[in-house]
Amino acid sequence: MLRQRSTPTACLVVAALALAPGCWLFKSSEPAKPPEDAGASQPETKKDDLAETAAKLKEAGYPVEESKAFTTKLQRFPGSKGTRDSNPDDWAIIDQVLEGALAANPEPDDQYTLHATWALVYGRNGIAEAQTELLAALAIKPTSYILETLRDRPDAYGDIHAQVCAGLRPGLDEHFLLEEQLEFYEQCDEWVEGDHSKLWPNAKKDYAAIPKLKKKIAAYEAEQKAFAQEIAAYFPGGGKCIDNACEVLGWRSFWDEEVESKCVSDDCFGVGWESATPKGPVSTRCIDNDCLGEGWKTTGKDGTWVGKCNDEECGFSGWTVKKGSKAYVVTTEDEGRTYMVKTPKKKLFECTPRAQSGKGILAGMDCIDAE
């Protein structure tokens, strides 16, 4: 899976939206939308009192998160409130919550969140204002969420596809990750049926540069794959655990699972592990039978790397793996819930244990580009 950390600007609204990107190959800047069919065949068993909930929101000053939560059932049960014609009273209340929330939360990030949230609600429920709200969100921040929302239901937002593409193009580098950029070009090409003159100025030039973008993606992918293979051999729990048992079975590289590290004597962190890599076998043995306390030595065709904990316990303090002047420096500011890894080439990755259950690196880890 190809992933890259979003820019700080792109992440300001991470917690505010619901996105269903399917299988984007990068880490997206918004969380997932509820599943398309979540509860669709299961009607609500208890009628919620929209008026009462709306009144409580008004009294609380329309907090953004609570206002967004107000729309959850409207997203999960599209059509449950009928249409404006069949149920005008409920939709008037829904409109009023949006109006009140927008008035109470003037910050651009909050405005973006509210417009984008209601665009999704209106779009899923066949309300005409879906188009207006999506364009309002676009005017504030041209994110991949907007493209995905339109792509999710292309007929729910009117004939604004080329307009959305043109509006998103200026923010492509800032708000879209590499693979998302390629998907953007492909989707917009489909929407205008190859007539790039309907898009933004100089669109033909951008489309002519797509081969360069693909090469850039391939180079990035190769870099991420190489890192995953290296830490699978050099780090304890440096990948996806085999059968969820890193400590007794071993792990495979998180990127492609090509590198496999298997425990020696069913005890990776007390004895060591043997790794099968594209460069040949790599052997790791724990120092004083305690890899996570005393460290380890890893030997292969690339030489010998020595791992040492930054403090008494690697899992809580981080570690350094060195070979001469080269080093992987691993630090953690939250006692092993996340690890920041600086490579010998000074690139920065963030690695997270695959299960936040107190097992730390015994659960294996997954890493993303933190730059």
C-alpha cells in the first residue's frame, strides 16, 4: 500500500469529516465515510426527535463535532427522512442546524467541514442543495475529499464535474497525495470524455506530463518498499506479524511482505530472528538473551548492524541501529504508541504498532512517510 503523510494544512480538518475513499493508496486527509449500505436494509426502530436534538445544539452554540454528529443517521439511512416534498418539516430543521452551525463557527476549517458534511448528507438524500454545499466547501479548501464525494455519487450534485476539477487543480500539490493526483487526472478525463478544453487553462500540458508523474510515483514506491524491507530485517517487530505472533513466529515487511523474518527457537525477542531478503539471508541475535532490553546484532551481506535501546526498554524509549557512521534513529514521545524513525539518508518515517493493546512492537508495526 502506497502511503504518504498529508501536509499540516491538509490535515487541519482530519477529524471533522467522514470519507469513504475505498482503497486510496495514500494516507488521506479525512477519515472514512460510513459504509454505503450501512443499515440501509435496517429501518430505524426508534424515531429520533430532530427538533429536540436541534434545540439542544442551538443551546450549546452549535459545536462543530456535535453538529456533524447530528447528520450521522442521515448519512447512514439515506431516504429515511423522505424528500423535501414528502417531509418538509424535518428538512427545514436540518437546514436550520446547518445555518446555525455556520453562523456559530466562522473559522475557515470549520466552515469547510460543515459545508462538506452537509454536501454529503444532501447528496445521499437527493436534496438539490448538495451542489451548492459541495461548491462552498471547494471554495474554502480544494481537497481530495471533495473529489471523492462527487465521484461517490456523480449524479447527485448536478452538472458541476468540470467546474469541480478546475477548482481542485490549484490545490493539487498541497492537498492531494501523489497517487491521488493521478486519480484526479484520470477521473476528470473521464468526466469530460477526454475533452481537456473543458477543464482548466493549460490542462493539456498537465495531461502531457502524466508519464512524469507516474515515474515519480514509481520512485516513491521503490523508496518506501526499500525502507520496509530494511526495517523488517533490522528492527524487532519491523513489519506485519505472522499469524499475529511476532514474538514466537516472526513478521513480514509491511509494504509488500517480501522480506520474512522468522524467530529462532520460537523466541524472536529473547534469541533472535533469521530474515530472508532480496539481498540474501540476514541473521539477528539478541545481546544477553534480551533484544528489547540489551539490544541485538544483525549480520548479512550488507555488514553488521548493532541495535541498542535508548533507555532500559526499547519499546518505551526507542532504539538506534548503527553500522559505522550510518544509523537508524528511533524515538518515541508516547512510550511506544508511535515511533519516529530517521533513516541513514535522513528521511523521516512514523511507525505505529499494528495493535494499540499495550503490546507495542510485539504487535508488529506499520510505517508512513512523515515528510
